[in-house]
Amino acid sequence: KDLGVRTGCVVLATATAIATPLFVTTTPLNIGAGAVYGVMRGSFVSLAGTTAGALFCFVATRFGPGREWARAKIAASKTLTALDAVSANGGAGIVMLSRISPMFPFAAVSFAFGATRVSLVDFVTGTVVGLTPGTLMTSYIGWQMYDVTKKGQESGTSETVWAVHRLVFVVVLTVVSGAGLGARVNQIIKKQAATLSVFGGSGPGIIGGG
């Protein structure tokens, strides 16, 4: 906290943006942002940095030399082919689903979307909307960790125990809900892939499907 708040936020957001295309997990940074700056400001800093990193991945693939390589990977994968097929008319929704599910590698999917038909606006919109719930949760976990440490130093045992229980509950809730959402998203994508194989690659879109 020696750095000014504004400078600290910029440094943390920049570090998050740089880590993303390097395939370095940003979860510790997101938790740290919540611990230092609180839930709302920490979430904003994390979301800004992660979105900037994802945008770099997207632009690097769409306009860089890796586009043809990515297109070949998409053509070889039923799942990625399904993502590509729905991107033109359901891009923001499919990007959002991929961000909600923790089972999709964030940076890898960001690079892949650059080679699909999803638009830049849909990519950014889906990324921000899909990341927001998880970012709020990780920032809240960081804030709770700070609260546990503070209460352990300043207050009695009962308050510390309650803070620890609250932290454990939030962590378990985050893991369980993330796993459940990830499983559901995988089901949706598998269903779309099966539909594409039936319709020869032009089945109905994911968003709005059962």
C-alpha cells in the first residue's frame, strides 16, 4: 500500500494484462487486488487487466501470422468448429459461456477466438460479462483473506473463527459453482458439435438452445 492507489491499480492491471498472453495464471493477482483495494475496486482492476490481455490475444491471432495455424486447429476439432459456427450470430453469448466455465484455458481460447468469425465487439462484450461473476468472487476471497488476517491480529478468537468459516464457505461455493457451470457449458458445446455433424456444419446456434 506504499504506492498511491491510482499507481498501484495501473501497475496491477498492467501485470495482469501482460501475464494473460504469457499463459501465466492471474488468479493470485485477482485475489491480491481484492485484498488490497476491496471487492469493487479490486474487481474493476482485475477485469480491466484481464480483458486487455484477452484483447491482445484476440488481435494477435486475427491480424498476426498465427491465424492460419489457429484455423487449422479449429478445423481439426469438433468443439472448436462448433464455437466457430455459432460465432457469426451468437458470438457474444458463446464467448460469455467460455469465460464462465473454468474448464476452458483463458489465454488459449482468447487466441482461438481471434481465428473465428466472432466480431471484436462480441468478443469484448462476452469477455467482460462472462468474467464479471468470477472476478467478483476472487476479489471477495481476497478481501476475506485480508479480513481473516486482520481479525487474527486485532480481535478475539471467536471473530477470527467466524471470518475463517466465511472464507472457507466462499471458496467452496466458488469451486462447486464453477465446476457445475463448466460441466453445463461442456454439455452445450457437445450438443452443438453433434448438431453440426447432423446438419453438415450449419446447425442452429447455441444461444437460446435447450
